[in-house]
Amino acid sequence: MNKLEGKVAVITGGSSGIGLATAKRFVAEGAYVFITGRRQSELDVAVRDIGKNVTDVQGDVSNLADLDRLYSIVKQQQGRINILFANAGIGEFSRLGEISEAHFDQTFGVNVKGLLFTVQKAVPLFKDGGSIILNSSIAASKGVDGFSVYSASKAAVRSFARTLTVDLRYRKIRVNAISPGQIDTRALNDLMQNEEQSRQLKKELVSTVPLRRMGTPDEVANGVTFLASDESSYITGIELFVDGGAAQI
């Protein structure tokens, strides 16, 4: 029996990277998946890549009307949610003294406001005993030069995993955070202005990882799938690090 047979899952930020890898894994394990993303062209490619049992819904999680439309479509097509992976997030470097109000508002708008309302608006459709996974980051635990706003937003995500666990305990909905480390994704490459800067960044990152390599989106998807499945039925409120040990030593 597949781990997620018959389950209905929603994955925000599902058109690339960790979100796409998780969507593919969920479908392989028997789930029907709804994925979101801001760019329709990327969603089209992702749907073709996933191949079956998937619906794409274009939208921005920081826009509450887009979230309402997402859940309206989920309700119309499937009528319920068993799993939510609140994955959508953004991050840019900005050192203290250079942080703009726009940078702060955009980062917290997506990573904190968007995540909170992604969860809150999903709850009425949730089946009791479901699983919610929030995508945090080791940046919530480690000091990273020029990443203070992003790190603070991910620390809020970790806090939500604790508080929402308490809020939803009577419905036996489990809430956990997953904290990826140095994962080789397009979003990581986009932090740098050119390919040489990207290579240098990865070299520096790998030097901080005990396993001495970058992680892959599939490796994070493995952790998310575990938290989504009944294999983690007595696990809630935790932070699962998928970081090659980078935040542990």
C-alpha cells in the first residue's frame, strides 16, 4: 500500500524545487495533489512533469483572494484536504543598514502572513487527523550574514509549528516544521547575480556541512512525505532538520 493512498494534498510553491519534488513524491505515494505558483508557465511545465493526479492553481500566497480561490477549487474538485505542505517562500540578502521597508514587507508578506493564512484558510476543509507541514529553514537557527529578515521570518514559521499544534490538537491535526539546509535549488542560484557567484556560494555552504555536499530537493521531499504519512502518527510540533548536520554542530 502506498503511504498516501487516497489522500488529498495541497502544496504551495509547487512548481519548482522542493515543492515540485514533494508533489511528485506525493503522487507516487498515491495522493491527489493541488500545487500553486505565481507563474502559470512554470505550473504548466510542473503539471506535465508530475504527469497525473494533479491540479495547478496560479496564485500568490500573500494575496488572500488567491488563497480563497485555491481552496474554492479544492473544495469543488475534491471536497477535503488531508495534507498541507505550506512551502511557498522567498529570500534575498540584505545587510543591516541596507534593509528597506519593501524588502521587509515582501519577505514577511510571503513567508509569515502568506503561510499563516495558507493554513488558516485550509483548516475548514481539513479532515480530522490530517497533517500540516510548514517549510522553515536552518536560517531560523543559524546566524547568516545579510539574511536577518529571512531568518526572522523562518523563526516565525518554527513558532507557528508549536502554536498551531496546540490550536489544532482537538482535531488531531498534526503540525510540524521541516527545516532544509543547503539544498541545491534554482532559488538558491537566484540569490547570486551570476554563475561564478553561485559556484562560490555553494563552495562556502558545503564547507559548513558535515556531510560535505549540498542536499537535493528529493531528500527534503523524503522528510516531508514522512511527516505527511501515518509513519509519523505520534509526531507533532517538531522541527525536522534536513541539513546534512549543518545546524546540529
